[in-house]
Amino acid sequence: DAVSLERVASGAGGSKDNSAASYLLGMGYALTPQWRATASVSTGFRTPTADELMGYGGTLSLTPEKHKTSELGLSFQQARTLARLVYFRTRSENAIAWSGSFSCYEDCYRNIGETRNQGLELSVRTQWAGNTVRLNAVSQDPWNVTDSTALLRRAKRYGSLDVSRPWGAYEIGTRLYAASARADWGNVNLPGYALVSLYASRKIDNNWTLRARLDNALDKSYQLVDAYNTAGRGLFIALHYSPK
């Protein structure tokens, strides 16, 4: 999913024997039966992947990233509507990033020091005119604190709108995803883009569901990394089994 590429995720992976403790503290307060305020603080870490350590351009001396995130949220729930607005702020130490050129073949990754990302995320799920509507939008400011530069390959604004509805024995829907421009190495500016996807599903019985999805239905050409093309229009058909 393209959305997952934009926010820095915390987790563990890779082949080195690295470990770290993490925690999450959170609280919520019901302002009214519909409105609720929340706050949380958490830490996380990500060890270098095998590719970052030993793949093409790998750097064996990399150390794990460490992250600390604070969030303040306000949510509203009534009938079939759920909306949530969250302010988030993440600070990372030893962030891992590509630091070489296209011709680099070893020690091309490095721990770039301290980074910061803060912004707002809005999510809404509701029923409207027989449709299920899902909206997600993020405005953020990814920043390299150590070098006083914007973090590369991260859009400052992105989001999606998903609308689906039942149609006889089927559920049909469409999804729009859009992202703003992002900077890349060599003073390259990758333009923003918008993608349209279509999907449909039909329950065969209580256990089996047939699903079809047409990704990038308009065959949009775009790039997340300079000089690397992304997938064009693609049709996917799947049969899902979920025992009851």
C-alpha cells in the first residue's frame, strides 16, 4: 500500500543481533457521549534489514533506529459515523537512509542522525446515501534535524478516499489515492500524483469470497524514487477462504 510508505514505521527486522526495549502509555477521556480525547507516548526501534546490511550498497556498521512518538487525538462517534483527528510528533535517532549516488556499490547507507516528523492525520468512516465512505488525510513535515534539510522521498501531504456499496449479491467500490510532490537526490523533484482503483467482491457462501481489483485503473505513470518506474494498470482476482 502506498500510504504505508509515507509515515516512518517502527519495528524489528534484519539479521543482526540487536535488541531494545519499547513501551506505550496512553489514556482517554470521554468529554461527552460522542466526543473523546486521547493522548499517548510510545517508543520503538527498527534494526537494519539484511539488504541494508549486506545487499547491494549494504553497510555492515549500521546501528538500529530508535523512535519516540507522542500523539494527541480527538474522536467523534455517533450512529454510523466515526471521525478522528490526531496530532503526532515523532523524533528518531540513528535514522537509516541511502547516502550514496546511483553508482554507489558499498557502504551506501548510513545513520543520518536525528530526524523529526510532525503533523495531523484525519480519518473518517461513515454511511452516506447507501455508501460506505472512508477518508484518510495526512499533512506532515518530515525533517532531518542533523542536516537541517527536508527528508527525501516523503510527501508532505497524502490521503485516500474510498467509497463502496452493495449491488445485488456484490459489493463494488472505488478508491482514490493522492500524494503531493517529494524531493529526491540530486535536487530532483518528483511530482505529485493521483491513482484510481476499482474493486468488487461476491460472497460465494459463508466461507468463500471472490474478489477482483483493478489497480491504477487510469494507468497513471509516476515515481516514488527517481529513475525507478512503478507498476501500471493491473488486474488481480483472488479467492478468499475464511472458515466460520
